Amino acid sequence: MFLYRQIGAREYKRLAELFAVHRVNTADYEDVSASFDEVFKSVPASETIDERNNVKTEGSWAHRATSPKIGLKTHFDFKQMMTYLSDAIVEEDALTEDVRQAIDKLAFVYRTEPYDMSKAVQAAALHTGEVDIDALRKEVRDFYLLEHGADEMPALYERRQPESQREFTEKEPQTEEEQLIAWYERNSPYQLLEALGQGSKPAAPDLRLIENLMFDTKINPGVINVLIDYISQVNDHKLNKAFVEKVAAQWARANVTTVRQAMNYAREEQKKRKQTKKSPATRAAASARTSARKEHQEVIPEWMKRPKKTEKQNQRK
């Protein structure tokens, strides 16, 4: 009766129906299952060994084949989720733009299906009818923990470029630039940070920065690799948070999804920086600095010095 008084008759009835176990009367049913011995027959071990020795071993066994990797979802199916929602708990007006963005991002991070997301949304709106975003995050996270365990929490910085957005899945890279593109595609941002740190463990602030970028902008991991490598090399191996977020937001708005696109955008960004330095206002500001201070020389990646290839040129290859 305590729960009845706390949530009211309507919610109590709904919860009772939700958790009620409906028993099936099996008295009118007939067991038609065959026994194990009726379906299978026993084979002596000696015959099994003889048959196994006669099997040709050319080719590969199906269970030994490498399973294809699952690409990251970029859009959440809200229409399908709406079919699972109960109007008595969550009205469509409760799914505001902020709530929809939170659902989209949570589905991206935790790879939550529409049915499971609908349960999380209903739980987050159970008491007020409005979706509490913090409660929604907790519900989705708790469901992931329940399904996968605490040791398998998703780490965005360990993801790799989706297969559908890779240039080199079947064909082999020929030039140095193509080899670099393939490296960006096949490795995670975590591995890139390790390489930049010459094998040392990436710093926690850098990992948080990458996770926030991927969560907020949903930029592909391969594109993040280009972004981080570019900024690291032109900014004295420092990842300035404001600069990184600014460039990431520009690339997200431009819908940069492939590594080659990202490299071309990085070249354009570098060209703009050079033009800014050559402007009269910039030269005047530089001359006003103390002469004792040496001007920082940017280290430009080799691929950035080469002229960019257009998509048409790449397709003619």
C-alpha cells in the first residue's frame, strides 16, 4: 500500500499490469516434442576420426572467418521509438529538441536500439511526464551496464573509422598520402595519441577532449585523427581545447565524414592561417612584440604541403 499512496491509483495499476506474470494453462496442451534419441543417433568415435581425416582442408572454415565490423550509427530512428512509447506516460510534446539531441547522442555512444531507448525515456518521464535528460542518461547507462558489464563501458576514443566511410577497405594504398589515409582509417584516436606521445599512455584531459568532440559533434574517428594530428603539429604538440573545438565544429557543419575530406579541409585551414599572417594588421602586431622573443616556427605535416586531390581526380584512379 505504500507504493499505492506514493504514486497514485493510475500509476499503481499501470505498474501492476506491467510486472504481472500471466500464467498459461497447459492442461489443454499436448507435448509433441521428440526425444533426443529419436532425432539424433550416436556415432562411434573411431568413425568420427576417420571421416575427419578424409576431409580436405583447402579453404577456410566458416567459424574461422573474420566477422565484418559493425559501422557506427549516425542517425537514430525516432519514428520506430515512438511506436513503443506509451502516450499515458510520455506525450510527443515531451520530446523537445534538447531531448531529441540527447537521445541521438546517447544512442550513438551506447548503440541503443529504439525499443530499449523507449523504455529509458519512459523511466525518465515516469513521475512528471517530462523527460529529465540527466535521468535519461542514467537509465541508458544503467541498461548498458546491465547488458554488457562494467568492464565494457564504451570508450569513443577507441573506435575506428566506419567501414562505409573508408577509402581503403579492399584496394591497397599506393602513394605515401594514401598510406597515411589508410593509417588514419584503421587506427583509433587513442592509438594516434599513443603515436604522438611516442608510445606513452595518452593524458586523461586529451582523451576527455576527444570523447567530448565525438559525443557532441559525432565526427567519425578517422576524421578526428586528422584533426588531432594537424592541430598537434601546427600548435607545438599542444591540443588547445578552444582551437580543437572550433575546427571540429566547422568540420561537423561542413559534414566532413571521410579522412580525405578532412585532410583537404586541413590544407584549406592552413592556407587561411598563412594568409592571415601575411595581412598588414598581422605584420604590425608581430613587429610590436619584443625582439628578444623568437617567433614560433610551425611544423607542417608533409601531406599538407601537397596539392589536394579533388573527389573527381580520386574517382578517375
